[in-house]
Amino acid sequence: MGEVIGLIVFGAIVGVLARLFKPGEQKIGVLWTILVGIAGALIGYLVAGWLGVDNTSGIDWIRLAISVVAAIVLLGVFVSVAGRKKS
């Protein structure tokens, strides 16, 4: 249960950082920001594991950076898909 709460908190931080670093306006709500951040965090954990940098002492800056970059990409995809006009 603590891992789920930690993932939600980390995802929220990653989502906010992604919105901060992504240029342009993103018209999405707080819930979507958190969900995109969670997805970015999960991708960050996976990629950090592949690169062998998933277990470091102290703060995992590399994993955080990977997570934020993944969330920025996901945010761009989400905004482009959600911003399309429906027929």
C-alpha cells in the first residue's frame, strides 16, 4: 500500500515537472497531470532498470530525469490527441 501511495506522490511530482519543462500551453487538468506523471514514473523505473541505474544511494537523479523526459513525451502525445477536434 505504501508503494502505491509513493508512486502516486512521485507521479504527481513528475507530472508537475513535465508540465513545467514542456514549452507551450497544456490544457489538461490536475488528475491528468498526475496520471501522465505516474505513467512517466513507471517508464522511468523500467528504463532505469534496463540501464542499471535503478538502485543508487541517495536520490535517484538519473531515474527522476528519465521519468520527467518520459512524462514530457507522454504529455505531448496526450495534448495532441486530446486537442484534436471531434468530427
